[in-house]
Amino acid sequence: YSCTKSFIATLVGIAIEQGKINGIEEKAENFFPDKSFANNDERKQAMTLENLLTMTSGLGWVEGAQSYQAMYVSSDWVKQVMDLPMSEAPGERFNYCSGCSHVLSGIIRQQTGLATQKYAEANLFGQMGIKDYAWEMDASGNAIGGWGLRLTPRQMAKLGYLYLHKGSWDGQQLVPEAWVE
């Protein structure tokens, strides 16, 4: 389940390298100019991509079945997560948040114009020889960011191998070395 989050974070690094995302300091809500979010205050407006990546968003997310169920019945999973009230300022506390990883998947889709799974195929899976995989989708057909990527142990080990080699695969730099570090 949660190994999916590592693949999502890797794809964010690739998107930054490609200029699709400016950097980790970008404000999270700015990636979704066509959406308005509930419980929007200064703390939510201050939440950055880095806060989502490090699970220090400040969102009032409670990891567990109730949060997952709320997402599964929603037609817009990113909005479901981003509508949560803030429990503290971003960066104050680590709070394990599968919803934050799904927002990252939404950001990948928004910024690249491709569903996350298609972006992964074009920029990571294809180069690493990952062909037969399954990835659960949200209501909009985008890959779930916090769980749902099913790979063989060998395929999962490829991500570890990629990181051991500082983002390089068969002599090709797939992930920026600085992102790996």
C-alpha cells in the first residue's frame, strides 16, 4: 500500500526537474486555481508542496478507515482532502497522511496534463521495465497517491536500486540526484 507514496514523491521530483512544477516551496492550493476549498484560512494558504511531501501539512487528517471512506464516496478526492480543517500551522507536526499523497497525485495530473499513472509510464516505469502493474484509481480516473499501486517485489526493488544509484538507471538520469539526496 504505502510504497505508492514513494513512487508519488519520485514523480514529483521528476516533474520539478522537467519544469512542470517550480519547486517544493509552491503553495499547495495554487496548483488548483479552478477549485475553492472549505476551511480556507492563512494556515491552509501557507501549506506548500514540501508540507505535503513531508506530511507536515497541518490538515486535520486522521489516518484510518473513516478518512478512506470519505474519499471513496467523494467525486473529487483532492477537494475532499483539501477541504479538511487545519489542525495546526503547516510544518509544525508530522501527521501520517495518505490524503496528502493523493493531493500530490492530483498535482502531478494538474501540472503535467497526464493522469499520474500515464506520467509514471512515460517518465519512470517505461525506462525501468515496469510493465505489468495495477494501480487503483480515484473517482476521476487518476491514480490514488497514498496506496493502491501493486507491483511485484522485483519491481518494487527497482525503485530502491534507482535510489541507490542516485536516480540513475542504465546510465540515464531518471530522477535528479539532488532529489534523491
